[in-house]
Amino acid sequence: PEPNHWRVFMTRSVDQFKINEEKEFRRFVDPEELYEEGRDLSKNPDVSFSFDHPTVTFRYVTMNDNTRTMIATMLPEQGFIYCKGYIHAIDHDGEATSEELLALLAYLNSFTCDWWLRRIVDRHMNSPMTNNLPIPDWDDSQISRAADLAAELTRRGGIDSLPGGHPVPSNTGYSSVDEDEIRAKIESLVTKGFELKRDELDTVLRDFTKKACSDDLRDRIRELAEAGTSDVATAEQNDD
């Protein structure tokens, strides 16, 4: 690798809401050569991905009995690129916003999404699986809240700029909130988006070991899910 070369994701390069840079990268690519391909790239003056480039990336190689099956993060504006043998991405149209993509990332990394995919995944996460995922019925306020929660975890994971030069929001209101609490808030939003009852939520959580979901996190998810929407909103205002 040369100093300016971008690193190519292997499977374990992608963790939830972050890039695992502790794992060895074995393939590298010159961004100038990528730019010559002329797809979803801009140069001003450095090469970077445009907003049209897929942003939400996830592990293609996975199993339904892993600790987590869906593991997704954001692709930074530059410095990394994924390889379809290990990592795939979700395409989006020009009308999508960074907020919507961050909200999608929050949902993909939820236990409810993972539970659904575990019913059908065998070795690989392919497009028919992701394209047929049920989507939580969130209003604009819930999408915004999910995006802020995902943005906070994404920034903590070291990603601060998305394709197209869109910054990952820093004023999320959750900077002083513990990571498990942020994850519990995401889970409660997803639960409300599907109107899951207590027994249905318990069915989802039972699919995951304590390594994936500790007893404390499990209890907090149940607590927030059972709270009314106004209670959760009040709690988040207090966090802010």
C-alpha cells in the first residue's frame, strides 16, 4: 500500500456503527484509478465518493447463529471501499437524505431486524433478504430520533463524513449518553415502529445470547418499550 491508497474492506472490517481498523487490511486501491472508472466519484481536489454512491454497508458473509447476523456501518466519504465478496451495500435514490440513511442504519443494527433475518439467512446476506425486510412505521420525528442515535454511535466509531461530503451530525443530544442506553433507545423506537407486544419483544430478545444482549441491556429495552412515547421523548429531552 501507498500512503494515499484506500483500504478494501474484508468481512471483519465492518462492525456495527464503525470500521474495525484493528483487523488487518490485505488489499488496497489507488483512488485515482477508481476515479477513472467514473462511477459515483468526484474530485475536488481529492477523490471522494459522491452522495449517489451506496452508503449503508453490511457484512455479506454471515450466519443465522452468529452473535449478531446483520452487522452494518456507514461508508466514509473517502479512504475505504468495499469488495462484494465480503461486504455489500444498500443502494439509494437521489431523493434519500443522510437522515434517512442514518435511521436505516439504526434499524439494521437492531435486534428486531436481526431476528427477522435469522429466519432466512444461511451463510450470506443477499439482496432478496435485505430488499424484503419489513420497515418500521416511523413518523418524521421518529426517523429524526433514530438518525441522531445512529449518528452518535457512528461518530464514536470514528466516521465523521459520508459520501457526498455530508457530515455525520455532531449535535445529536446524546454525547453524554452511555452506548447501551443509546442502543436501548434504538430498540424501543423499532419496537414502537412495529407495535410489538411484550411477548413478541421477548421472543426477539430470546434469540440472542448475553454476549449480544446483556441482562441490563435487555431489561432497559423492555423498560423503554413499555413506556409511552411521551415518556421516552421526555427522558430524551432530559438527556439533552
